[in-house]
Amino acid sequence: IPPLDPETIAHFLAIQAALKPEEASVARAVAADLAPIELRAWFDDLKKLSVPAGVAKIRALVGKKGGAS
């Protein structure tokens, strides 16, 4: 899998920064459990979204994992 480009990394970091600390923690835990190809697909999916839309998508995931309050 080729490395992520700097623009994608910056976009993902902007999404992470907009999350509450506990949400970001759950998102990192989910990402750590993904296979490399799945993680790349997740980054590619988030790259297509605005930062607010990416935050909303991750918050929906965090809610499913029981991490949202």
C-alpha cells in the first residue's frame, strides 16, 4: 500500500483535532484494529468529506462503539 499523501494526512489530523478527546481515542482504537487495506479505504473515504462531515461520520462510529456521551 503506498503511503498517504501529506494533504490526506493533514485532512485526517484536522478531523481528529475537531473531535472530543474521548472520540479521537475511540477512533484511533478502531483504526488500530483495521487491516492496512481497510485503514487505507477509511482514509480515502474520509478524504472525500469536509472536516465537519468527517467528524460527523466518526462520531456516528464512536456512538456505535459505545464511546460517545
